Amino acid sequence: MKILVLSDSHGNLKNMERAVELTVPHSIIHLGDCWRDAEELHDLYPRIPLEQVPGNCDFGRFEATERLLFLEDKRVLIAHGHTMNVKYGLLSAQYRAQENGADILLFGHTHEPLVENDGALILLNPGSIGDRSHPTYGVLEWRNGQVYPAVFELE
């Protein structure tokens, strides 16, 4: 299974389309900023399941800012990250993941890609797919019962 992880698209639908075409994912997770972008992407690829959470720029959204997903045998906490203050450090986000029994934490907001795996928790921030000069996206891939997180720059 391959999951495309996007965040901070900020109106750049073309970059998201390119990421979908490059990765050919089984599903897509959008981590906020901008909610409508994810909806438009889903309209283009209606057969690819989409999960999303709102970000700090998604005014007027009343959906939960954090969600726990069950993917394969993993508990995955998804959040934009602004409610966890990820721009000031990851400790609060890591505690939130622990409180939820998460194996994987996906977050955005900082526009800085990150992949960390300490053996207990995988952290993945896909960066910003909407960045005009260095757009990035994340991929979670399950192979032989293992999860492989990665971040790629969109070429």
C-alpha cells in the first residue's frame, strides 16, 4: 500500500496533481492549508480515497483538527500541527501521538520536510506541496509488513 501525504498546498493544485501522477497512490492524506485544494484534487481522482484535516488557514472549518486513522496494522495520528505548536518544537506533538497510542504522526504547518523513526514512533512532515520554488510531498509505503516513510522534492 502506498499513501501520498500532502500539506500546505496553498492553492497549488497543479503540484498536487503532479505528485499523484508520480506516486500513483492507493490513498491520499491532506494535512491542511487549504481544505478546498484537497476537495478539488479528490474531484479529479474520485477513485483514490482521501482523508484530511483543516489547517490554520482553513477558516470556517469545523472538522476535527486531529484524527486517528487505522492503516494496515498501524495507528496514524494526522494533524496540521498548528494546535500542537510544531513550529516551536515537536515534544507536544510527540506527547499527543503517545496519548493516542499512535505508531505514526503525520503533520505539516512548518513547510519543512521531516522524516524521523526512533523505532517507537514515525514522524513525517511532507513539507509544502504548494511551495513555489521547492515543493515537497511525503509517501508512506507498506512493504512486507514494514512502513517506509519518505519525503520527495517535486521535480
